[in-house]
Amino acid sequence: GNQRNTHIGLYDLQTKQNEHLYMFEKDLRIISCSVNNERTLLAVSFRQYTEEERVSQLLQSVSKYLTLLIEIHPINNVRVLKAVDSCVRVQFLYPVEGRNTSTESHLLLVSEDKYIEQFDIHVVAEEEHKVVIQNSGQLPRSRVADDLIWAQWDMMEQRLFYIVPKESRSTLKCVQFYPDENCNSILESHLDISVNDTQLKLVNFGYDYCQDQDVASESLNLQVFTSKAGGLCVCCSLASDIPDEITYSIYFLHKGYNKTFTVSLERTESHQLKEVTFMNLDYYVAAYLPGQFLHLLNIQHPDLLCYSLFLTGEDARIDMLQNCSIRSPLMSTVLDCRVGSMYAVSISDSALLQFLQNSKRDSERLAALHCALLYFRHTESLEMQIIWWISENLSTCHSFDPIQEFIIASLYCRMCPETHNLDKLLPYTSLLDWIGIIPGVTCATDIISLPVLEFQNSKGFWEKLNSNLESVKYAEPHLHYHNNVLRREWRNLSEEDFCLFTNQREDRRTTAYLRNIFENAKKVLSHLDTCDSEERLVPLFQEEDYQQQLLMGLMVAQLKDHLMRHLQYVGKKKIDQIVLDYVAKLLNLVHRIMKEVWRRYQLHSCIFCFDERGSAGEFAVFHIMSRILEAASGMCLPLPPGFHTLHLGLGVRCLPLHTLLHYIDNGILHLTETCVRKLLKDLDDTEKNEKLKFSIVMRLPEALGQKVRQFWNHPINANFIARKYVKLLLEKLGNRQCSRPIPERRSVPVEFLPLNYLTNMLAEIENQGVHPYEKQDHDNVRFVEETALKHTVTLLGLKYS
């Protein structure tokens, strides 16, 4: 003020106004102040005199620093809590919001002499919410921590982290303050950090301008971050002897290891920018050096470096934060100490998408893709743009499959928030390891001892952290669902047992097992209909695909068994629902990709008209569908019913015949009854179409061939059916001897002895009850004889009558 008075106020975020709390009638060098929850008590620590002032005024017996407790509603008593020569910080404890604690307040005093005390202040309420301190004598106090060299206050969760040096390594401890006025030492973790114990370093106890002026490399730049998912990270910037590089470590205590990064700096003329700023973005920890780099590290999955987003140049610029005097007192919040402004920090979705589209390295693409899916969840618009990017970059990503990563990571983000511990059981990536590098960055990983927790009936963060630590003890990577068993079972059933099931010849045990598998698939499909009622732009889900239903049912069974082993407390009914949701959302994701690609290339239902060639857009969609099929096959994931029919239809329209047949022979295109039947019925019998039809008919599986060949009324097809019938009939006969048959005579005798002999022999075999098919339809000896005559006459160029 103009009168050299010192005013203390409290800024209200809602009203954007300062509430006046107290005034000193002189100019004070205030170090720290804190107000209690009811705004009735104020604790203030300030410096009375400098050393020079005390000497000049002969005040050696007067303390340099004073800590006061003031009644401010009403303004009344002022009590001296500390009168010492060392600096003191003050911090009131805050109970849970909404709890009435007007009769008692608790105050922490953090001394530069490396100890922390708690004062218990009892008050007496008077009229109109006025209170006075009840204690007439000394205020009750207790020692919270001793011999500490570093401390950090977590305002939101009421936690005190501090470090105590022990010989060659240090110990990180945490005291949790509870609403019932109790506090417990709840965590202890050993850290291999070289610390300088000459001066106490404090974080989030207020900004010390004098201390910040000397940001020396030997000072302890360390901060602890927690995440909602139970992540606990210790971030530390380490001194480096090399002038053009900087080193920092992230201790992922909830994972049991730390990663030390060494970064080669692009510009070394800014020697003052040598201290890394760490920021808590909940799912990410950010290491930021203005003008140099911004490193985003995934807290939940820090094991693979491909999930760390390392930005340099213009990409690493954070708006309005261009100096090194930055602190992160709260989650997603930073304080610019030089200008005295607090900022909310978040990842820009538009900037992230732009970075994804412009990236040239796989490491950047993969990290940006996962960041977009994890940080922004499944926003429709963002998801659409990611799918469009994937469709353009299928051939540019060499070390990972973007479709696989999109599907698995999207499923993970959709499912994990619904059930506790589900994130440890579901896969979050298709990659098992990562051999790529981040240019200019080296990383060393070290195993560290897990922290020790001591708590009872504590919910929230501590319960989740304990769950994470238990997962590490039981080798967490092995807890994630893998498709190894599913793939093996799928291969076994899709050939032998599946054919037995369709022919109803399997034993009772196989029958019950397979019926249960297909029942699972029906539940998924019925669940799918309720999940996605939108009118479908892409013609999927409109036919039965027994092979895909088998895979769906198997996936349900395998995933259910996996979850039941680790989530017994959830209950069978809940697990059934989780599994059905997972597989249904998987199918919906494939359909979502198809729908966006369909829209982008403006396709319509004409793809099932085989009388014209496909457009450039159809060819592009065909290529994308081939990559979707490759991605699904690589992870043994089911596809929506009708996918193979749609894929084959596009292939017929877009590919030349030899390429089409090559795709079919190599399993890229799957022959489906719906598509083949339409192909045989709709195309006329020109020479080109005959060649196409015959080539496809020759490749049909036996069971499918019996169903669809009858739709092609053509001599070539009849000849093929007759040959096939004779071959199967003779194979089933084996070495069986038969007597001379008495054939049914034709109205017009055929004087062709080889054909007479063949038909007589086949007739005798039929009379003995040997048939190659369960249902003969029109396939019999008469059909064979008729076909043989037509074929012979045609070859001789004669006219058949």
C-alpha cells in the first residue's frame, strides 16, 4: 500500500476477487502465510531483520525470523509460535470439503533446521461465526519429521512427502493426514539419489524468490507426482559434467524401476536453462526444458519407450512458458514464478493430431497415437481423424501395425475405467518389445526396490498403489491377456472339429463344447445390436459367418477364463458382462473403421454388382480391408459377420483375375456362400466370366461347393460336378468287389462301351448304398452319364439330341 503497509488477501477463483484477511502497519518481508479452512486464523512467517540490520542496530539478541498465529475473525490475539534465526514455512491442514471442523485447526511448521512440527489449535466459537483460541498457555504440538533434507506438500490430498538421508542412499517417506485429525507414516521407499544435505529444499510450501535466484546445478531438483490410477513417480534432475547434455531420472515406484534419460542439447548458449521442470499431467509426467525439449512419459505404461512422446523445436514450445522459473504445484497446473501467474496445462488435441500427421518417425507416430487415444478417450471427431490418418499411413509405419494399435488401445481405454484392476489384465498394445530409438536421447533402466506401504482400510490412491505393487510382485506382464491359447484352439476347431459340428457327427462332449462356443457368439451379436442401433452405412452384420462366430465364441470363453482367475471378487455375472462388452466393442471398432473409410471414399452398395469394374475409391477401400484382415489375423481377433463377403466383392470388382486367384489361394480373400452364389447367378456366361466362375468353383471347399454349384447351370460346372461325384464314389468304394450290374436301360441305347462299363459299375455301387454325399440331390449315375455324353459330343463338334 501507499502507506508502506503489508496486506494479506485470499484470491477467490469464482469471483475473481481478493478477500482481505489482515494488514500489518509496516513493510514486512513475508516468507510464508496460510489461512485455516474457516478463514478465522492466519499463520504468518516473516523476516524481521537481515544480518546487516541486526549488526547495525545492535540487535544480536533479536531473532531474525518470526512466526505468528493471528485471530482474524474477529481481529484479536496475536501469538508468537516461533522466534528463531532460521526460516520457517507454515501450512494449515484442510479437512475433507464440507466437514464441520470449526472447533479445531491443525498447522504444520516446516523449519529450515530440517524438522516439521504440527500445532493443534482449539478454538471457541462466539456469535456470528467468530472464534478465539481456547488454549491459554502453550499450544499442543508434535514432531512429524526430523533430519529431512527435502519435503513436498500435496495440498489436494493432504500428504507430506519428505526425504531423510541414510548413508549412501536416501529414504522417501510419506505422511498422510486424515480428516479425523490423525496422521500416519504410510510409505517408505529407498532411492539411490545423491543428495546435498547442506540446505533444506521445499516444494509447494510457497515460492521463495531468494532461493530461486540461485538455481544451481548442485541443488536438489526433485518432485513427487501421483496419478488417479495409483501411479507414484519421483522425478529428479541430475547434475551433468558435460555442458551440452542434461540428465534426469524418473522413478516409477509403482512399477519397480527407474529410467534415466540423457539428452543432447541442440543449443548450449543458454547455459542458465539447465534445470528441468517436471509437470504432472495425470496420465503423463512431462520433463520440460524451455527452448530445448518437452518429454511426455506415460505413467501407466512406462516400460516401452515408444509410449513416451519426445518433442523438440517448435513442437516442444508451451505457450507463455518460456523461462526456467516454473513449478507444478497441482495436477495439470504450473506456476510461472517470475511473473506470478498460475496456468492450467493440457495437451492440445489439434496440436497432437497435427504432430501425428507430420511425424516421420515410427516412435513419434506410435507415441502420438497412444497419447491421443489415452488422453482424449474416444471422442468421435478425434477418432474419425485418427482413422483417416491410419488409412493414409498403412504403408509408412514399419515397426508397428497402426490398425492393431488403434483397436487394442481403443478397447483398453473403453473398458478399463469401468472395473478396478481391469487395466492389469487386458492388453494395451500389440507390441511385445520396442527396438527403436529416439534420436539424441539415451535411456538406462534400473530395477529398484518396491516401496513399503503401511495402511489399513485406506481407499482411493493408496489402495490403487498397493494393487499396482502387488501386480509387480506377481510379474505384471504375464497378467495381460494373450491370444496364444485362443489361436491354438481356433486352428484345431476351425478345421476338424468345426466340420464335425456342421455335419452333426461329433461325440457328445464335443457337441456340448461347440454349442456353448456358438451360444457365446450369439450373445455377442445380440449385445452388439443393442450397442449400435445406428443405421449401418457399411453392409456388415447381415449374414451368418460360422467361422467368425466360432472365433467370437472362443474369444469369449478364453477371456472369461482369464478374468475369472484374477477377478474372483467381481462375480461371474459381472465378468460375463465385461467379456461380452469387450468382444462387442471390438466388432464395433472394426465397423467404425469401415464406416469412416466408406464415407471418406463415398462408396455405396453397388459393390455387389459384378458387371462393372471397381473405382479408385473401391480399390483404396479394398486395400484397407486387406490390412484390417492382416491386423486381425495377426492378433487372432474376430471380424464382423459379412466382412469377408464385402472384401471378396470388392476384390472381384477391383482385381485382375490372376491377382484375385492369388489372393484367394493365399488366404487373403475368403470364399463365402453369399458372394459366390451372387457371382454365379448374376454374371452371364461370356468367355471371360466363364473363366472367372470356373476358377472360383474349382477352389470352393467341399461343403460350400455342394451348396452353390447348383446355381451355375453350365456344362463346365456339370462336367466338374460329375467328375467330382465319380471320384468320391470310387474313393468310398475302396477295394470292395461287386457283381456284374444290371443297369437301368435308356430309352435310346448308347453304343459306347467305356461309358457303358462306367455307368454299370457306378450303378452297382449306388445299389450297395455307398454315396459320397448325405444329400444326393440330382447327383447320380444318370447325371454322370448325361454329362459325359454332352461333354463328348461337344468335344467332337457334333450336335447332341
